[in-house]
Amino acid sequence: MKQRIIATAILWAIVITLPLLLGKWGAFILIAAFGTGAFYELLELLRQAGRPVDRNVALPAFVVILLAAILIPPWILPPVAILAAGLAITFIASLFKTGVGSFGSVAMITVGALILMLMPFFTAALMVHESGIILAVWVVAVAKFGDVGALLTGLWIGKTKMAPAFSPKKTWEGLAGGVVLSVLVSVGFVLMAKDSLPAGLTILTAAISGVLICLAGVIGDLIESAFKREAKVKDSGTIIRGIGGVFDLADSLILAFPTAYFINWLLF
């Protein structure tokens, strides 16, 4: 636990300091670094689970598509065009690299992995372009403090298992605690940084958003746990002492960022 707390403090310092020093480009550096690291670890989990993923196609495709989303603002080229072109080229590359009888399984898993990990980091890049850094930090804070609330509440009063097949330590009591802390963080963030956030992010919408982002974060965590179960490993990597891998750190963001981006589009 001590190593986890130290690692978390260091990571939060990096997440806050880089955007403060470099502005949007600090945020983009974080998105590119964490996104590429998490995707690499996902590919490794799939390999360990015996899934026929083409890493030589998937990793370059992920980097190119994510960099395109970062370097090309959405008002210059629609994001859907970047995504459609990138996925189409990935399918074509898989077609020419695989033999007859294996294209379907290899291409679908390769492109599926690509879509899964592009969801959070692609939408995070779009959010920074469209709404600024503070809103993206708000999403990370709400999702990650939901993790903290769920962990602490689960350790304290957790009894009812939520999804024992994927994550034996997760409980419904922990989930409730995570939701409460996410809502508090979301509302507190809005009260402190109101002038830097969209006008539609009121106390009420912040509270509702906190619930939805926390729930999305828990499901993202379960998705990563399912991959680790198939690969028969405890952590996705060992790069971050006390936490594990980059994917272990980013798992709650898999659905949290797409959820927040949709909320931002719908309400703000």
C-alpha cells in the first residue's frame, strides 16, 4: 500500500505539472505516452492469452491514429475521418499479412484491440482540443478518485462480491463508496474551477456526471481484469512499482473518457 500511495502521488504530480508547464502540449504528451504504454500492454496480454493479434500492425496503427488525433485539430479534419481511415488501413494491412483461413480471427482481434484502447485516448485528445485541459483533468480526477473510494470502502465494509469471476476483491459496498467520492470530487472540482469549465457543468450536472463516470470506470476496470484473467497474470506490467503496468493505471479511463466526452457533447 505504501508503494502504491507514493507511486500515485508521483503520477499525480506529473499529470498536473506537465500541462501547467507546457499547456495543451503537456496534456498531449501524457495522452500519447500513457496511451501507447497501455496499448502495448494490452497486446502483450492478448499474446499471453494465445489470441492471434498482429502486434506489428496494431502498434504502429495505434500510434499513427492517436498522433493524428493530437496533431490535427477536429475543426481541420473531422475525427471520424481520421478514425475511419486508420481502421480501414489496419484492415488492409492485416489482409496482406495474414494467410487464407486466419484473416478473420487476426483482423478482428487486432482491430478490436485498436478500437478498445483508442476509445479513451482518442476522446481525451479531442476533449483537450475542444474544451481545454481542465475538463480532461476533471475526468481523470473523478474516475481515479472513484477507484480510491471503492478500494478504501471495500477494505472497510466490503462484503458483497460484485464480479468474483473477474475481480474477487470488488464489492457492491466498495462501488457505493466509489460513487460517493466521485460525486464529491466532481462537485468540488466544479466549485473550485468553475471559470475554466463549460458553463453547463453545474453542481447538479457535475454530480450526475460523477455517478456515470465512476460506473464507467468500474466497468473499464473489470474489462482489464478479464484480459488479465485470460492471460493468467496479476498485473498488466511492472513499470510502475506499487501499481503494476500502464494499463493497470489507465483501466478505469477506458470507458470514463468516452462517457465524459458524450456528456460534454450532450450538455455543454
